[in-house]
Amino acid sequence: MNNGAVITNKALCAKLPFMSPLIFPRFSILDPEYTYTLPPRQIGNGVVDAFVHVMEQYLTYPAGGKLQDRFAEGLLLTLIEDGPEALKQPGNYEVRANIMWSATMALNGLIGSGVPQDWSTHMIGHEITAIYGLDHAQSLAVVLPSMLEVMQTGKREKLLQYGERVWQLAKGTEQQRIDAAIACTRTFFETMGLPTKLEAYGVGPEAVEAVADSLEAHGMTKLGETGAVTLAIVRQVLGKSIR
């Protein structure tokens, strides 16, 4: 139910996204029962991917989009609540329906309307998948917590809002709450069965330069909502993502 796609060219070791209004479906049929046979790994992947889709459009800087923020927070809370339940209860229709609808709303353009969007985690994640073969969501689980750590100054207000509204973090200093919000995010991904460090997937420090070089080759040298995620920042993020 969106207008995006990703094309992988294994010969060129490339995974690149594109979007066009011409590829919006005329209608969508969403049947949660088709997800019952997914293995746990893909359940975890689906929940984490949807979660990060929301974060890419929500956790930027305040832009007066109160309704978009509330929509996004509702999606995050639903995924946090029902994601682990989907692993415990594979045949629970209500759980799967809520996850499927959350995943749909996370990427159909609604919550991103009129607000800044990031997508740097996705661009870095695409390169990791193309080079090392990690599942898409696995790469996102690795990159996002480190990205939030490195870019926390520019994202400070939204990180505090995210911590309070999504993780109920209202006590402690601002820095303590930011650190706790990032830690909660990492723990949630791990709970869904996705390790958040590259070494867990057999990838070492060589990934820092390999991914940075690939981003440069694809012209992705100024990522993020303000273009502040340079290749130097990418290297910092990846350095924090190894172990």
C-alpha cells in the first residue's frame, strides 16, 4: 500500500530504492492469515522493519506535526505491544491484524506527510545487506541505535519526546532519558530476535570502510533529514555497530 520499491543487483553488489506515484496500487488486500506460516525470523524482521519505517519519519526534529507524531507514536506502541506476542502466539488473528495494519500505515505516506524525514538508517542498511547478505531488518536493527547515539544532538527534542511518550521515561536528567530511550530501542530489537551488533552476524570492522565506500559510489554522501549524515558520520555509526 505504498509507492516504493527496492531493486537488488547482486552482480553490482547494489540495493537501491526508488519511489513513484505511478506504482501506488489501485487497491490492497490485507489478510493476516497469510502471515501465520512465517518463521519466527521473518516475524521479527517484519516488526522491526515497520518500527524503523516509523522512526525514519518521526525521530527527526519538531516540525509542528502534532497529529503525525501521535499517529507515529501509536504505531510504535502497537508494534512494541504486539510484536513479542506474534512470536509467542503465531496463530493469534488479532495480533497479526494489528501488526499488518501498523506495517501498512508505517509506509503508505500518511505519517510522513508534511514532516521532515530521515532514511539514513535505511540507506546504510541497504549497503550492508548488499555487501554482507544480512536480512534488511537485521541491518536496520544494527544501524538505528548507533545512529541515534551519534546524531542525538540534532534529534534531542524528539528523542526526549520519544522516550516519554513511547517508553514512559519521565525521570532522570535529559541525557539519562535519551540514553534510556536508545537502550530500550536496542532491547526491543533483541527481544524480536534481531541482534544489534554486526559481529553477531559474522561481520567485522572491515564493514566500516566497505559500506562508506559503497555509499560514496552511489552518491549518498549527505543523508538524513538535514543532510548532516556525511561519510564521516557513517563511519562513526558503523564503528559503534561492530560490537
